[in-house]
Amino acid sequence: MKRAVGTCAILLTILVAGCGQSAGKAELKSDPKLRSQILAACADGTHTDAQECSNAKAIENADKLDRSLGPK
């Protein structure tokens, strides 16, 4: 019984540690390399976090708009 409880505790710890939080818009805006990696993974279907895909696309679109408007 103790062995089963210990095994369950270890598995739960691994699962919780593996759960990361989605990259927020501020993080994606400050890290273009991360944003590019996420967008590439979203495009080929290997990225499973829809919120992170949406955040990365929103920041990419805002960045393109800013660049198209020229210097401020």
C-alpha cells in the first residue's frame, strides 16, 4: 500500500511539474525568437496550446502593423 501511494505521489509530482503556463503577450513581445518558434509549431500542427498560438499571432500582427506605419 505504501508503495502504491509513493508511486502515485511521484507521478503526480511529475505531471504537475510538467504543466507550464502559456507564454503571455508581454513575454512573446520581448522574445521574438520564442514567438517565431511557437508560430512555426502552430503552423505545422505540433503546438497544442491554442492560447499561446493566439497570443503569438496577435503580437506578430501588431508588430507587423507597427513596422508598416513607420517610425513614430
